[in-house]
Amino acid sequence: MKLYDCQMAPNPRRVRIFIAEKGLPLPKVEVSILDGDNLKPEFLRINPRGLLPVLELDDGTVLDETVAICRYLEETHPEPNLMGATPLERATIESWQRHMEFDGLQAVSEVVRNSIPVFSSRGLAGTTQVPAIPALVERGTASMARFFTRIEQRLHETEFVAGNRFTIADITALCVIDTAQNFVKMPIPASNTSTQRWYAAVSSRPSAKA
Amino acid sequence: MKLYDCQMAPNPRRVRIFIAEKGLPLPKVEVSILDGDNLKPEFLRINPRGLLPVLELDDGTVLDETVAICRYLEETHPEPNLMGATPLERATIESWQRHMEFDGLQAVSEVVRNSIPVFSSRGLAGTTQVPAIPALVERGTASMARFFTRIEQRLHETEFVAGNRFTIADITALCVIDTAQNFVKMPIPASNTSTQRWYAAVSSRPSAKA
């Protein structure tokens, strides 16, 4: 297997953390989104959508979607479990994972894609040429404020995002928060002490360096 | 089990079609999004996000997310299989399912939420009061044109969206296309003959009436 990766982007990092938690050695090929290498013909031959990450299996089969890649790795390398051990636990973790995507990752992506100059004609990820929409910076910023409120309420009640143990939902949330802090200077509010407690815990796991 | 449902909305319909394919009898409670019943206290007690569908299990456990609900039903009622029978098939179907969401459902939702007057202060689903952004109608319309091109290319090569059989990816795609046609008058382009062939087949399944 081989992972087409991009160090600075949240979706490839989600897979890198997932792989690190599983303890899998996996060769990586760096493709720079900032330099637009994901939009060049040699990468578009691998993924015509121009999106990262991509997992290429040994027989050449390509998986081109973050959570689908994680699910494949979860099922082929079940330990440690990151996506649930029973039907109800799997559904609960999937709900939280998707809430972190829709509440958080989409919100911060709206801010990043519509405010950072390198993306001024790349308002949507991939090959599409879409102009930035300034009103989405305001909408995304407000959505991120709601995300911070919701995750604080959740983490006041539970140790991790999906319950009492680390799962793929924490990986998505961590990548949302680091993107918000590092790219558009939206840190966790200082008064959100449950989120700060959780962030300190998940950030200190060895996988967070991935 | 009990499904909190909304006849006119695409996400509840995805679950209704899924349930119909499984042949499950499942009591449904209608909650009108157009009338804002999803934002009233009695529904917010069930799902504080104000989103539909919601599956309530017999013990009161609530699953509040479309695909998580489908996965729970898939694993507890495995036949007919709609989400894959092997790790690679499950990952492939999940990739296509998510492409239908990100390429299609998000695009048509951008157009619907930002152009239909009833949603003028509900630009995002759920309890959030967000003003419509007119530029998103243009962006969403262009994204839908790309969606139609991509699904035509795919269905020129394969009988169904994720391969040679009907899966959850077809359910998502069908709900995208019916929403586009019925809400914002964006039918499948007449020249997209592979998509027309697929649409005729999936629309004539008894589950499509769900």
C-alpha cells in the first residue's frame, strides 16, 4: 500500500493519525496542495478529482476518500479499534465523526478557502476553479463559534468526542481545531476548559505528530 | 424503533428508501421542516440540532445522522446488502456514497437553501439562523453541472453508481437528482443518456416511492 499525502492539509492528516494509531508502516508520497501539485496531470492520472489523500493498494486499486480509506484500514487491521466494536457503537461513532465534519471541518474550510490568498480562485477543493466568496468567511467564522460551543458541551459530559475512548471522531475534531488555530488564528476559547483538557490529551498522543 | 421523518427533505428520504429496500416495517413520525416543526422545543428535546432524520431505538437511544442510521440498520438487518460485503467493497461504496454527498447533495443544498424564500434566514440546516448568500446559488448551480457531468461519466462505465449493483450510493444520488428537479428545476440534462438509463431503473424500484 502507498498513501498519497499532503503534510499541511487536514484530510491527509486524518489518515496519517489513523495509521499511526494502528501502528502501520505505510510509504507516503507528498503532493503539495499549496503548490497546486494535486492539480497537475501526473496526480490527476491517480485521482481525477485532484483530492488528497489517496490510498493505492498493492494491486493498483485506488481509494480516493478519507473516511473510506480509514474504514478499509480499520477492517483489514482491526486493532486498536477506532470505529466501533458493535453495530450501535459503530453508528454512534459515525454520527459523531460526521458531526465533526459537518459542524467543524466544513466551517473551517469555508474560512480557509475563502480568506487565504492562495485559494482565491480555489474556493472549493479539487480541480474546480471557483472564486472565493467573502460572505463565507463570516458564515464559516460563526459556524466555528458554534462548533466550539457544541464540542465544549459534549466534552463536558464525555472524556472523548464519541464517548469514553479515543476514536476516529477525535481525529477529525483534532484536525479541525489545529487547522482553525494554525491557518486562520481561531484557537479554542480559553474558557472552554473541557475542550482544553481533551485537546491536551489527544495532542500528546504520539499519533498527533503524524 | 421509530423514525422521525420529513416527507419533503432528501436526508429522511435516503433513510426511507434504505428501509424500504430492507423491507423493514418502521413507524414514522412526520416533522415538517417547511413549517419549522424541527425547530420547536418538542423536537429539539429529541434532537437538539433540529436535524432530520432521527432513529429512536426501543430503549430510547437516539441516532441523529443519516448514514449512521443506515449503517446501524445494515448491520442489524444485513439483507439485502446495501453497503458492501467485503472490506474493499465497503470502502468503495463508502467512497461513492460520499462523493454523491459532497459533489451532489451539498451542491443542490446550496442552491435550495440560498434561493427558496422559506429558507431566507435558514441558509444552513438545523437551528442556526444564517442568512442566505446569493453567490452560493451561482456556485451551487455550477457544482450541480459538474455533478451531472461526473455521474454521467461514471454511469457510462458502470450500471450503478458504486458498481454492478444497487447500493446506498444510488440512494444518495437519486435523492440529489429528485431534489434538484423538484425544488430548483435542474433536471438531468437530456443528452446524459447513461444517467437517464440509470434514473429510469432506480426510480422504478418500489423503494423509490418511499
